[in-house]
Amino acid sequence: MEDLDSRLEEFASEIQRLSTDAEHPKTAFELLGVGQYEDAWQSYLQYFLTPDQTHQFGGEFLRRFFSLLSNNEVISFSPPETGLRPDQGIEVTAERQSSDDNRPDLIITSGSEWFLCIELKVHASEGRGDQPQSIRYANDEHIVPDGVSAYEDGDFIYIKPREATPPASASFSDLAWGEVQSVVQDTLANTTEYAPARTIAQLSDFSTLIDSQLSMTEIDEDTRQRKDLYFEYRDEITEAENAIETFVKSTLQQNWRQALEGPYKPGNDQEIEWQYGAIGKGYGQVRTPRWVSAKSGSEELDIHWEHKPTEDDFTKGQLRFILELEEPDRSTMDNDSGERYQQFRSDILAQIETAIQPAENPRWEEVDVSPGRSQKKLARFVYEYQAGDENGYYQSLQFALEDSEPVSRLVTEILDAEDYTRYLKE
């Protein structure tokens, strides 16, 4: 442990020592003069997103990309846990021309399960004529192979600089290039032990391109030396980062219920016998006794609060506390969930804003009703605490259960006031 501390101190000292007055060597993009062209970005992104390409990442880059999409709530379906390996039939196509002569930058498909239609913008915009690009794409049934209706799930994504004009079509969800950069850097940090040196160099060049083009400033020698220092001390940094993952899985995901039943027990105005579930997983669920009976009884309505004790949220110092309505056997909800679910969801959303009382000094950072595109998410509270602080996570979870009590009572009252079994199909 002392050796690890010593090496990390050396790393910190070297980072502080760096000067900032040297010009950086040119990347391959700069040498060829193609960094400003979208097709160069498109080619690189297509290459790394394709599991069976020769980069030897397999489906790792695509998996991290899906995780980014899910965390930013720009897709309406859960990221596939399997099926991202090179032999699983993933197709990543650039400039596919539809029968209506539309050519999105990237189309990603997996059999008939799902599709992603992705449009990339670097410096140009889609324009605002009679038929903006995103509207044409969203209205084109054949924008993807076999037609949009042939897939179980699918979404439209618009990747652009953070401050650029959003797409004209509401069907497209925004994603900033800066967020994609996090996938690139995360892949660089975690795959260098097995990926070929040429692949690492290519991905590093792409990372530099994103930084330099979007900020419109040169990446100086100081930044490159910081990168070199990272690789020199990579083993020590990785060891420290791995400790975070181990801690989250072995401690945070296992102990949050114990914390809520002990020193961080919620002090609700009306005592609620909270029922805690999904212990030891990357998500935790909390229900009232009435909600438990709604799930297991004849109503078959799975309403619960969910939080995410994950490495990503823990390192950000963020707690997301989300009211979710799911079908018990599907862990989701959509337009096919039936009248019973749609009516219950509608009843909650019609009254929920009155239950979220405006506090004089609210402890949450954000609160949203019906956040994102997923129908199962009814409300979301976001809390912040010191990143990496275990007790800060537990206390934020305590605050969330206390602050959301009016919403919890409202949901219970709605369940008691309406017989939702009458919507069950005969």
C-alpha cells in the first residue's frame, strides 16, 4: 500500500511540474488535413463501434457506447447485456441510402431486436429548410433495413457539439461529442493491456481530434506529456480505480439497506415500513408494503423507487432516485403494456406535481416529472454528495426517501382509490 501511495504521489508531482509552452506533434488527421470533415469522424466511429473489425476491442467499445446512451437517457430501451460480441450479428453501416434517398451517417442493427439511427454533426448543421434532415430521417419508414416497424426497439441519436443547434425532429435525442469523448478515453484507459499498439494510437488520435476540433484550440505539449505520464503510471492508476469498482460491488451495493435500517433510517413524517430489494446489484429498489402487494397481487403493478449504486454514479458523487412503473415480468413499460398500466401511469402523472412540494431549501439538485423518453420513469430526484463518500451516498438516499414521501403517499392513495384489476383482459 505504501508503494502504491508513493507512486501516485510521484504521478501527482510530475503532473504539477509540466510546462505549457511547447507545440504538440501533429495527429494523423492534421497531417492529412481531414480533421474538420465529418466523414473522417464517421469512419473512425464506425470502425470502433463494429465488434468484428480488426481493432481487437471486440464489442467493448460498443458496450461502453451503449452504457453512455443509457446513462444519458437518450435511448428508450435497456442496453443489451449480451449480443455485442463479434459473432452476434451486429451491423454498423455508414451512409446507407434508403428508398427515399436519405443517407444517415450511421445505422447500427442487431437482427430484428433493435436499431440505432445516428446523425453526426461537427461544424455544419442540418439546416432549417422545408425538410430538415432529422425530420426526413425520422419520417422515413425505410431509413433502416427492412423498415422501422420490423424492429422491437429503436432510437434516433444526434451527435453534435454541446452548444450547437439541436435537431429539428423531436424523434432525435441529443448527445454531445464531449460525452462520446468519455467513451474514447474510458476505452483507452481500460483496454491498453490487450489492444494492439496501432489501435491505441488510432483511438488516441481520435480523442485528440475531438478535443482540438470542438474547442478550436490546439492541444499543447503539456497535454501530451500528461497523457504520457498516465501510461507511465497506468498500473498504479488502474489499481486505484479497480479498488473503486470492488468497493462499490462489495460494500455500497451490499450495505445500503443496512445503512437505511440503521444510522440513516429515514425520518418520515408518517412512519413507512420501507421494503428494500435488489440488494447486491447495480440498482436498488424501495417499495411501501402497499406497493409490494400491488406487484404480487391481482393488480400486477410494479411501482417502486430505484437508485443506482454504480461505479459511475459513485465517482460522480451523484444519487439518482427514480419512481418507476414496470411490468413485473418485463422490467419495462411501453405502448404495448396495456390499459391497466397506461391508466395507472396517467393517474400518477396527473397529480404528481402537486405532491412535489417546493421546499424553501431543497436538498435535491434536480427534480423532473416524466424524465427522458422511457415511459416507465415517472419522476426523478437527483442529489449530490462528495464523490467517493460512502456515507454521503447513504445520507443522500435517506434524504431522497424523506423528500419523496408526499409522492409515495400519493401513489399509495391512488392505488387504494382505484380498482385497476378491472382493466385486466378477460
